[in-house]
Amino acid sequence: MRTAKLNGEMTGAGTKDLALQIERDINVGRVSPGSWLKQIDLEKTYGVSRLAVRQALERLAERGHVELFPNRGYRVKEFDLQRFNNIINIRAVLEVAAAEMVVGTINSESIQRLRSLAGEFKSAVTIGTSADQEVANRAFHQEFLRSCTNRDIVELIFDLRDRIPVAVQREKNNAPMLQRSAREHFEMTELLEKGDKPGLADLVRRHSLGSLLPTNS
């Protein structure tokens, strides 16, 4: 891995890149929840300095991916139900806001691409693998938000999506939920083409919150 260093320390961008790479490895299951992150192992794995690893781990702790135990080190946090639902609720607010900005700005070519991508996701739900479904779903939402003028909101939305480990996403993606999502992709496209901002906002909210997991309360 290439890293940015300055007088033996990583720059802010370099620290962020390393933290994101470790975060991705956690999310895709290369690093298991509950496992201890030994700094010497991380140095060898990512080809960086001890200080760079410390800075990245501090960043990951701030983002809630790892926790520091004094005199013991950093451990990958278990991804609990409450955290999952917190992320979904925050993302729903941002996705509704972004969707409202898209209405009236999207062109006919993008609408056609959305229909095609909605079809690809439907096909992935019917005959594809979990990986196929994830790729197709992300492609649809990337196209859906392509014309959103507030790129910071879009970046935050995908950042929140990426905070949920793949294993957790796959566990909650049962057949009825996937089939409903596929239908809603087509409905979202139709509402967007019509310029129905209230209808689209309502559907996007339901589409996002449909991922919430039930609690015991």
C-alpha cells in the first residue's frame, strides 16, 4: 500500500486512507469482530510505520469501529443491533434530502439508465449471488444520486452504507426484503421522471427504513 509520509508521520490524507483500508477489511470480514488488532501485525500487513498505525487506529476508534482497552490495545467492536439501526435512521434522513434535490435536475438519459439498473438489480435478486445484488444495488443508488447538487450529502450517504459490514448486510437481506427493494427501485424511477417530490421523498424514506431490524423493546 502506498502511504503519504512527512518527517516519519503520515499526513491527514494518508491516515484517512489507511483507516479506510482497515475499515474495509473489517467490513468485508477479513478482520473479524472481537479480534485484537496488534500494531506490529498491522505494520507488516499494510507496510506502514507504527505511528501511522496508531493514528489510523485512533481514527477508527473515533468512528466507532474499534475500541481501546488501556494496557491491552485495540479490539474490533461487535456490530450490534442498535448501531445498525442508528446508521439506517441517519441515512434515511440524508437520502430523503438528497432525493428531493434530484427532482427536476435529472435528465432523460439518467432515467433510462435507472430503469436499466433497476432491471439488473431485479435480475440479481432472482438469479444472482449476494455479491451480484450488492453491486447492482449500489450502481442504482449511485446513478439515482448522480445529479444531486450537494455532493457532501452523497458522500456521507455512501460512507454510512460502507460502515455496515457485508456479513451484517447479507444477514438482513432476506428474499421478501430484496424483492420489495427491487419493486421500489422501479417506483422511485417513475416518481423521479414525473417530478413528484413528495411522493418520491415518502418512498425513499420507506425504502431506507425498510432495512431497520426489530428490537426487543
